[in-house]
Amino acid sequence: MKVALTGASGFIGTALQDHFKEVVYLHRDDTEELILQKLDGVDIVINLAGAPIIKRWSDPYKKVLLESRIKTTETLVRAVNRSQIKHFISTSAIGIYPDDKKCDERCTDVAGDFLGFLASKWESEALACEKPTTILRFGVILGKNGGALAQMMTPFKWGVGGIIGDGKMMTSWIHMDDLIGIYDFIIEKKLTGIFNATAPNPVTNYRFTKVLGRALHRPTVLPIPKFVLNIMYGEAATVLTGSKMIYPRKILEAGYLFKFQEIEYALKNIVSS
């Protein structure tokens, strides 16, 4: 099986490169014709393209976020529609869901902020694909050597890690091993549609923080006020402070068995390995 990847140099793309044996690399600035040439003999296309989301969102950077996802996906889909690929798997995020609402894939409400708009537009472009199409809405992905956990680890190792605000916000997370497992499962079962890529048990920020502190054998006594994150990141702080209680109903109903359902086991596995 030959897989083509956009966003191959990112945290998830790097993990998928290591996982799949035959990989073709697609780049954000590739033309439709060049992509079509690269797709010769490819079975699966996985679309991960997108500029980093954790960065202050100036108006010019919002344009970068939109173009790196929507324009790139638009060009990619046009090429895919002309190709012989068997399955197109694109990316979205649980930021599409409103805060503080228990949601699975049946939830049709879209968050009224920039994240909701960005994810909704991104999905619309992917769904223009005429091949069998799957969209994965990522939660907070936990793994080694990158992602959200890498950003969290430094203050914790210094002994200054702590809850965000009152610690009540919900975090919907997934271990990298399960994310890759979901890709394999979807490809094997030829599943199409929209799936939440989150573990079955979201946790409060308080619990997440305390579990990570115990795993690292570090104190967690210094809370981080939300206004500090707002000063650092502006509107983009919503990525860190948003409360998302999201459930992976569809992938569970399809029969996928999570390796890491509880945050304690997930963080212990990552930190200790």
C-alpha cells in the first residue's frame, strides 16, 4: 500500500512516515499537475497540511492559517478527483464544536469563533472529494517528541506547571498510538464520513495537570491565569483554554478498541518510555 502525505514534516506526519512503508510526499506549494503526477500508483492520500495553530493570530496570520488549510486542500482535492486513488483521509479538529457542550459526531452545532469557522471551511473543501472520503477531527494529541505535551513538559520539569484558570475546562485527548491505530482501522475497514479522533474519556484540566505532575514527579502548585495566556497568544489562547468534551461514538461503534482509554495510562506510557 502506497500512501501520499501532506504535512509530512509535522508531529503527526512524522509519526505516519515511520508507520507506513511506502510514502509519497506532497508539499503545500505543489501545483495540481505536479500532485497528479505524484499520485501515480498511490492508494491512500492523507491530508495533514496546515500552518501551526498555536501562534498569535494577527489578521495576516489568520490568512496564512486559512490558505494553508483551505487553498491547499482545494488544490489537492482537484488532483485527487483526477487520480486513481482509493481513499482520501483529511484532517479537522474538535475546535469545530462549541465549548462546554458534550458532543459526539451527531452534534451539528459549530463554534462561533475563528476555530469553528476554520474547521468548517476546511471540512467543506475536503468533502468536495469524489473519492471515498474520511475526515478525522483531532483532539489534543499526546505523544513523544512533539505536539501539545512537548510544550507542556518544560514548565512542569522546572516545577512551575499548574492548572489553567480554575482547572474545570475539559480536555479531549488521544494517545498517538491510538491515532495511528484509527488510521489503520479506517483504511482496513474502508470507513468513510466524519470521525472524532479522541479517547473515550475526556478529563478536566485539573485532573490532566495532576496526573502529568505525578508522572514527572513534579509539583503542580502554580496555576496559570487565563489572562496570562490571553496576553501571550491573544485570540489564539482559545486553543489552550477552550473546554471540549468530545466523544468518539462512531469509531467505537465501528469496533475500534482503544489502547489508552484513561489519561493515567497514556501519560505514564509516554513519560516513561
